[in-house]
Amino acid sequence: MNAHHPVDADTWTVAGRTFRSRLIVGTGKYKSLEQNAAAVEASGAEIVTVAVRRVNVSDPNAPMLTDYIDPKRVTYLPNTAGCFTAEEAIRTLRLAREAGGWTLVKLEVLAEAKTLYPDMIETVRATELLAREGFEVMVYCTDDPIMARRCEDAGAVAVMPLGAPIGSGLGVQNPVTIRLIVEQAKVPVLIDAGVGTASDAAAAMELGCDGVLMNTAIAEAKDPILMARAMKAAVEAGRLAYRAGRMQKRRYADPSSPLAGLI
Amino acid sequence: MLQSMTTETETHSISVNGEHRRVPAGTTVAGLVQLIGFDPARVAVERNLAVVPRSTLGEVQVEDGDDYEIVHFVGGG
């Protein structure tokens, strides 16, 4: 809990790196690299997720992501999207470490294409192996408190439970278990995937999450740059509300004006 | 270019990102990356399933039958 911190010092720390922004954004699905860069700027994000893919041998002069989003200004968080086994994920991240020199990575080991649900048995196994190799692994996981704990025990530097399936925009489906994960975790908890609009991001933050990671909600908005701004505001609002501590819910009305002195 | 190679030039037959290629003998891994049009400082190279450290790209020689994966960062969620 950071409730004792002043507003302007409300930072969070993962694997020894401290950040002010609690919004991590993806860099996929944008219409252009220009739009992508403008959305990152508007979001205020200090970390972006990136994928590792073969260079296009037939088009070596194609513009590159690093030309538009400067890895010296924004932390690149390489992911393992599209990997379905621990071995594939580890192979990908070894290349990512060489390409960027970074050990902070996002692990996602998927079980199937239909749901893109994480395979938690492979995920925990990969987390263990990667941690042993010196990686600092932020782990995409199910919204299951027991699995989140297994990831942490395996060496995860952050646990990132899904709010809803990747790209679904359904919002946090399981606030009860997300809260349980937040309460027990000794590492940062970030909602990863499923956010659709600003209120979803605020709701995730009100549960006490340390941050939110999203891509499609911004990239597929009619105006991605405006939505990036909305998400920045929502994450900040949700965080402030969490720190402020919300009022108790009541079953019936309670007047705000005094009853005494009524004429 | 590669297609102008004469028969007496020794070449190595390799695979790059799943595609067959021939490169002159004596090519280094850094040379291979440049040959296909990329900056060795902006990619990562896997040779026969093992990552080639960037610091050695200019020293490691391409061998006949090598299998390369050359990757970089692209947009992703």
C-alpha cells in the first residue's frame, strides 16, 4: 500500500525500476507508426510492449518501430505473444534480450488461439526457467489467485492477470479474484488485457492494481489518440480513488444536507 | 549481387528466416545481416538455435548448412 505517499510521489517500482505512469500500452494494431507514436505520447506511458518477429527480408527499408518510438525514452517490454510453449517463449526472449539488451520482459504462454487464454502450467514452468537465466519476468496470467501466487513463487517480478480475454474489450470480469490477487501479492499486480474503455481502466485501478496494460482499447478506438488521453486520465482517476478510499455503500438514501434547522 | 557469382567462387548454402540463400565463403554473421539490408546493431541473430551475441557478430563465420533467424522489434500487445 502506498497510501502514505504524497500525490506527486505516487510511483510504482518493478524489478528495481521506478515509474510514474501506471499505464502500459501495446504497440500493435495501429493504422500507422505515426499514429502509434502519437497515441503512446498521449497516453503518457513510460513502458510499451513490443513483439519480436523476423525481419522482412524482402523489404529491408520498411520503417521500423524504433524510428518512431525511441527505446531510450520509453521502456520497451518485449513480449512472447504467439508462443504456445515454454520453450518457444524462452527462445523468443533470449533473442529479445540480445536485440535490446533488456532483461525486463513480458511472458505470455498461450493455450489456444480461440480464447488466447494463458496456459498456466507452461507459464509457471517458463517463469521459473527465465528467472533462473536472469530475466525479470512480468507474467501474463489467469485471474486465479492461486495461479498468480504460483507465478510469484516461480520468480515473477510482476503478475498480470487478465481482466477479460485479449482484445475482447469486456472489462474486468472477475473483480473478486483480482482483489484477492492484489491483497496477497508481494510484487506489482497489473491488469493485462480485456480493458475496453476508460471506466474499465478506472475500475481496475480502484481494485488496487498497480497498473493496467492495454492495446486494443486504444488502437481500435475511432480516435486512438483521444482514447489514449482518456485512458491516462482514467488510470490516474482510478488510482486516486483507490488511495482516497471510497465511501461505504448503503442500501438506502442518506441526505447530504443537514436535517437540523429545517424551516 | 549474389546471382552474379561464378562457379569458382566458393559459396555456403544457408537458411535465413526460413528461406534458402547462398553467401560467399568467409562471410561473417554481421556481413550476412548487412547483405540482406539490415543494420547489425538493430537486430538479433539466432544461429542454429543459439543466440549470437552482438559483440561477436563481426567475428562468427557463416558455415555451410547454417540456419539463421534474424529478428527485430515490431508493434505488439
